[in-house]
Amino acid sequence: MIKKVSSIFLLLVSVLFFFSFVSPDSSVEIKQENKIERKIIYNKKKHSITLSWSAFGSSGNYIVTRGGSRLASDFVLIGSTSKMTFTDNRPNTDKYENYYKVTRNDFTIIISLENQIFGEHMYFYDRKYEQVETAKNDINSQFSSIGLGGANGEWTTKRQAYYFKPNVNGQTYDVGGSGSASSAEANSIELGFYSHIGGLGKLPSDVKLGAIFTRPHLSGGANATCTFWRSVENVAIMRDFSWTVSQSTSARRLLIESTSKYISDIGDTNFWGSGGFIADSHYTTDRPNWKGQQQWYTRNAVFPTGSGAMGGSYNMVWQGCVNPPQADEKNSPVSNTPIIREKPFLFIDADGEYKVFVPAWQKERVGVSWSATDMGKGKVQDLITSWYVAKEGDTDVEINAALKAGKNIFFTPGHYQLNAPIQVNRKDAILLGAGIASVTLEPTEKNTWGCIYADDKDGIIMAGLLMDSLNSTTYQVRIGNEGANSDHAADPILLSDITCRVGGVQSKNVQIQVSMQINSSNVVGDHFWLWRADHGSQKGGDLRWTRDRCKNGLIVAGKDVTLYGLFVEHYQEYEVLWLGERGRVFFFQNEPPYDAPNQASWSSQGGRVDGYAAFKVANSVKEHHTIGMGSYAVFTGTDGNVNKKNGFEIPNRPNVKLEKMCITRFAGPGNIQNVINSTGGSTATGAKRVALYNNGEGVQPFDEEFTLPNSESYPSYVSMEK
């Protein structure tokens, strides 16, 4: 009799739940849900899960249902309670495969371990419980509000990451489709601003997606020069990868089983872009073509057999690639990558736990770091025990305390406002961002020092972070104290997918001395975009020159620094200033500042030289090598009489050489008058190239003294170890 009454009660509850349920996907309900306190505790010994929440709704019991994922096709009724707590004694075997909907009246909240660990801006998909189209529809439904987001989507503070759990039983996340990824028939996932796609398998082939498309939003969809701030890694793409992007976009650790003829195919041959970066990726069937891209850096990729051109206009560098294009004036194949450590990534291990894979250092590498059966050399760290998972709203005090306690930091997607810099002060510490996480100086002007300071320690890793400055500051990022002299050759420092942004988002004046200064030796940089904004949410023109001020994008004082994929634009003095010995750069892209009002305000070397070189190797340097360089004149915000004397400047020394340089003019009346050291010709008569400058007969720059930041710029609590 008791069983029969219970069955009837559960049936009535089910009917009530069916008629009262309202989807929690609306923006209003999401905001309400976020205000409700939620907690979930897993008891490993009993294999039970206890939920608790703060009160919501007006009357009646709370109805509890369970699904295997956030968007599972089926949620099963497991009980009802008048209390604000509930224990599930028979959850699904995998503790992360338990998502609970708690409903009262017409409102529903979702509680899960994954949400509790990673917060509101990481979205997980599980093909085991979801329909094939679920993930694609969910991501694309957010595209209009989070992706492009209208005219100011480029400047939104919203951040998000979409993580896919490994496929099971031969299933994929591919909904099927035809044609290039830009076509409606392709049923592509569209990835918008400040978004990241990540596979949670050990191998890219563990997560199979159909097609991925990035939509340019300028000039009727043909101009991708502002398609910034998005990334994808560790997945297989089965049909088409239309990565129509420009700077600050990263594509890594991909298995690309098919792609349309043009990687930037939008169905319009008039497309153009200013990209980009792809690394550690394997194209299995088609040789892609970058077509209308101005430049591109490709590292450790595998292409099908062939050596023909693969598009691009000015500067294409192919490093450590298998079957790259043949060398010509714009294509620069480099036989191997002399030293590299791939970016760490989040994955689910065989024990069902979240881990971070930290790849090992490799030397003289050709091709990808992984195989069809092996995730590659490296170490696995348990996320829960070894990492502090930061969420938007966490403070510099909390993050620095976690670092001091020996934790690494996993930044979930968010806009982190700091009252003091993050201080990385121990060896092998890792800062890893997801979803283009932004580390931002507090707008209340409490933080006037910088975003991140890393001490001169072995093995530090910083990856996947965007630094913003809403205040005046000395640095945005500083690696090693001034005078740093430690030898990190056995365990170098890695900086991967780093963006520094000056201007664009704030209305008040900011003055910054340098976006990034590398004082430590044996640093490897793998993809930077250092950007003094040429446009933004505020009015530009002459106002930008005095409002968004920053002298240098990058200063390198350390020895044996190697950089791959270096993009630096619009800074007001030397955009890259290299002072350290034995530096190497593979690929450099630049546009000078658009907005220098007149020549008198923009002259270098004691006023004797028009403008500032984009890439300056100091006369004191005895050994340096860079290959694949482009600097493009766009002097539009001027009085019409602003020019730059040299694209690049180096000392005339036997062991200092630059290879494969190109200058041209895109817009405006001003020109770059010489490629390097007063040689190579002017952009007034078109693009100019110099294949090699090494101890040449051009005019060596005047000797200069460079004013660098000093320790007086630091907050008193920052330890300046010698």
C-alpha cells in the first residue's frame, strides 16, 4: 500500500513538474539563477551526492530531476522535498555526469559539480547524453548575444569557453552538412568574440566536430581584419575548418580531416584578413589555402603531399612543417622549431578526473607533438589537488595567495579586475587561461603598476591570457626583474597565446611605458599580439594619440630569447626594442601608429630620423637573427606629412641578420621610406622586399641611450630578487 501511494505521489509530482517547467536558458532566468546560492557535495565512500540551495519560489515542494549533462535529452525525476537540501543516493557512476534541475513554481536552477568547480562561463557538452545537434545549436544560440553582439561586441567583457567531452561508441558532434563552412548548408559551429573551443580528450581525434566557421563582420562580411579574440584546440574537424580570422586568434592541436579550398573561405574571393596563428595541427586530406590573408605564421603542422603555394600576400612563415610550400619571396619555410613547449590544456583522464597536461620541452622538432595513439611527452597534473580554479570576481589577493601556497592558476573565462599585479614568484608556476580570460587593471585606479609580474624563476608558464589596462602603469607584463641574470636553459620560461591591449575599451587617458618587458634569459614566446588599439569603443583620431599612450610594445633585455609568431602594432616609439644577446624571432607583423598627428611629434634618434622603426636591434647587440618580417604603412590620422624612415633598424655586425623583410602601404598619404638601415626602397612605389641584411652597407642607426623602467616603479610589496 505504501509503495502504491508513493508511486501515485511521484506520478502527480511528474505531472506538476511537466506543466510548471520553464527552460532556464532565457537571459532573465540565468540572471536570477546566478543569485541563488547552490552547493553540491560528493561523498566518495558512499557514492552519494548532496545538494543544497537558498530559497526561491513562493510555495510548494522543490522538485529534483537528474540528467547526465547540462543539456541531456532526458532528465529523470528522483524526488521532491520541502527543505533546501536533497541527497541522491544512487547517482550516475561518474560524479561529473550528474546535473540536477531543482524546480519550484515556474523557476528552475541547475546544480552540478562542474558548475561548482568551473563557474558560469564554461559550457560542457557530452554526446553520451545529448542529441547530435545539441552543442552546435547551443553555441550558435549564444553567438548573436555573446559572439558578435552588435556594434560593440568587440569590446564586451563577456568571456566563454565551450568544452566537449570525448565521443563514445563511434558517436560524433557532427550534425552533417555540405559545402564550405560559411554556407548555411554546412551547419557549422560559429565561434564569436572572446570564445574558446576545447576538446577534453587525450587526443584531438577523441572529440569529432563537423565544421567551424568564424564570421567577419566588416564590409558586408568580406573583411576579417577585426575578427579577433577566439581560439580552438584539441579537437578533430571532420568537414570544414573556415578559420576566417586576424590577430589574437589561436588554433592548436587540431586534426583537420577535411577543409574547403580556402582556410578563410566565406564564399567571397574578395575576402581579406590580417592573421594569424596555427600550430601543432595535422591536415589529413586537403592542402589548405590562406588566399586573402596578408600574413600567417604556421608552426609544426603536417600537410598532405605537395609543395605549391598556399595563399597569402606578404609574409608567410612555415616552421617545422611537413610538406610546406616552396620558398619564394613571401613564403619562408624554416626546417625545424629549435625549442618549443606546447601550451598546456585541460582534459579528462581515464579515471574520470579533470587533469591538465603540461607538454615537455622539445628541440629541433618537425611535425606535431602527438600521434594517433599517444598524447605526447609531458606531465599530467590533477586539477583539483594542484590547481586553484579562478572565477570572475576573484581578487589579486586570492590569486596571489594560491600561487604562494604552491597552486597553479586555471583562469576560467572572465574579466578579472585587479587592485595589484599577479605575482608569479616560484619556479614552474603556471597561469593558464580559458575563454580569452582578461587580466585587467582595476578601473578605480588602485592598481598603477601592471597586470602580471613574473620573477626570474625556472619553468614558469603563462598561457591564454589577455592583459588590459584601464589605468596608467609602467608595464602590463614583466618577466624577470631588471638585471635578471639566471640561466634557465635547462627549464626555460614559456609565454603562450599572450595578448596585451592598450586602449580601445576605456574613455580616460592612460599612459603606459611598455606592454611587455622580458628581462629573464631563456624565454620562449609562442604567439603574442601586443596592440595599442587603432580603434575602439571611444572616438579616435587625434584624441587617441594623447589618450591611449604607450611607448613600446615589447622590450627584450634577456639573453637567448626565442619568439614565434610575434604581432606588434601601433605603439608610439620603437614597437620592438631588442637589447639582449642571441635573440631569435620567427615571424614578425607590424603596422605603425595610424594617429601620429605630425612628424615633429614622431621622430627618433634625437629628432634626426622620421618616425620609429618597427623592429629595433640596439647597436650594442652582437648576435641576433630574425626571419619573416612585415611592416605596413597606414598613416591615416595625421596631417598628411608623416613618414617613417626605416621599417627595421639593426647594427652592421657580422652576427646580426634579418631575413625576408617586406614593407608596403595600405592606406594614408605617408610612407615607410626604406626597408632597413636606409636601404631597400620606399612604399611610395609599391611593396618593397629585402631577402637578407647582414652586416650590410646601409646607414647604421645613431647610438642611443634607452630609458627603461626601474624598480622605483614597483609597489613596495613586490620582492625584487637579485
